[in-house]
Amino acid sequence: MTNNYRGITDAEVVEKLVDRMIEAGKPIGFDIESGYVGEDRKDMALLTYHPDWILVGFSFPNVVPQFNKDTGEWENLVAFYVPVAHDRGGNIDDEVRAARAMWRLVNSGLGVAHNAAFELNAMSRWFRDKLWDDPEVGAEVRSSFGFFNVKSDTQVEAHLLAWYEPKGPGGGVGVGLKELTKFIFKHTMVEFKSLFPEEDSSLGPGTKKSKMNTIRLNSRSAESQETVNYASEDAAWSLTLHMKHYT
């Protein structure tokens, strides 16, 4: 599989990419990565309401992958990962400018996410934290409390189509992004746990893997291509799934 997953740390580049995508008027996939600060705690990265929860980064593409029958590979996978809160640096140079750009993107009415309720809850908090008093978009953020409309949720699409057997003890695909991507497109997405082997130099010398339900992406290096690939895939394949089911 060929892809062009890139990490971006220049807010001006993020602004230009977002403006270009909105101008094109095509659906835009987006996804966020979450984590937390402080001591290890079970399922903490999912608790968007907790004071220690943080938005670690976000990704977005607007190019749909294509399958090359001659090579048997997926091509044209393009997505951008913007790290904002990784522990040891390598993050965006201006988080407020990046937040403004992302605010424009999600309010364009073109955004597509898988299980968008999580993105809505997480990003609305991030927008409130970063843009509440912003002179450019603060009034909009306060008016909506940081929430926004999405074009579609690919998890809801898959559920409403009722094409896929529910996941359960007897098998079934279900409506999870990784399961649908493997079933429909024959592509196995990167698993989160693969980023945390027993010994991982990106976490610092001598660091051991924690239990899976306590680890967090912000402990990974923002500059690692493996991190970028993992963070980019959800957005890229959500968009691909949308284009199959929605159009």
C-alpha cells in the first residue's frame, strides 16, 4: 500500500491546506487523537470531560484512496497529521492558529468522521479552551459552545445501510472502522497497541509498555512516522468509507 501521510508543524501550512480543501468543496475526512496528563489511569484517554484529558492531535485528508488492480495495492492515500500536545515536543508551532483553521474546516459542512460523537465532544472542548476569547472566531465558538455540524458519520452510515452483520460471539463485521476497512477494502489498519512494544525507544530509555487501557498517544514521539501513519489512517479510511456508502 502506498501512502503520503505527513506530519505538519507549521500552522501557516495547515491554514493553506484547510482553505484549499474548503474551496474544493469535496468531503473532508477528519479524526482526532486523545490522551491525558498525570499518572497512568484506566481509560483516561477517552474521558473528554476530565480535567486531565488533552487533545493530542488531529488529522484530515480530502483525497480518496484508489485501488490499483495491476499492482494489487491501494494508492493515493493522502492525509496530514497535526500534533498539538505530544509530551516531548515536535508539536504545531501555533496551536491557536491551527485551532482557528480547524474551526473553519469543521464548520464548512464538509467534515466526515467515524463515530463523530467522540470528535464533537473532544473538539468542542478544545475549541472552548483555545478559542473562547479569540478575537477572530471567539463569538462563534461561544455561540455554539464549540460544537459544529458534520456532513456525515461513517459509523452511522454503516449502521443505517444494514449491510453488515452485527459483531458478536458468532462473528460479524460490525460497524467499527478497522473491521469495515478490512472487510470492504481488504486493508488491515494499524493497531494502537502496535505503537507500544515492550521496549519502545520513542517513550524514553528503559520505558516499559503499560497496560493497554492506560497508555496514551501523547507519550509517543510526534516526529515518528509510525505515529503519523497511525493518526492519519482513521481520517483517510473514514473518508474512503464515506465515499463508498454515501455517494
